[in-house]
Amino acid sequence: MHDTTWFEIQGRPAVYIASSEFADAADVQAHALGLPDVRRIVVPHPIQDATDDEMRAKADAIVDAVIGALVQPSS
């Protein structure tokens, strides 16, 4: 979250990716850091026990959303 905020402050598009388990905590931190509308993508939890194939599937499922978030103006 801090890296995403830093890039946005520098005028560089950024998007954070969080697992659903941590989405609320990331939102709270985004508000605390002054960027409540920072671009975000939430992926299904869990992550740590996912196999390589499951992680590839999670990445494939969001790649278009990540690209779309990065090319849209931040709010």
C-alpha cells in the first residue's frame, strides 16, 4: 500500500493487489495515507497455500483489470 501511494504521489499510475482477507485493512490504510480512491484489485483468498497453477490462474483472472486500472485516470 505504501509503494502504491508513493508512486501515485509521484504521478505514476499504480494499483495495489490484495487478497480478499486483507481488503478492508488495505482500504483503511489507503484512507490513512490520504488516497482513499487509490486503484485496487482484490483477489480471492487464500494466497499462501495456492499452487503455482492456482496462482497463475489468479493472475490470469485479473490481468485485464490491472491493465485497465493503470490506464484509467486516478480519481
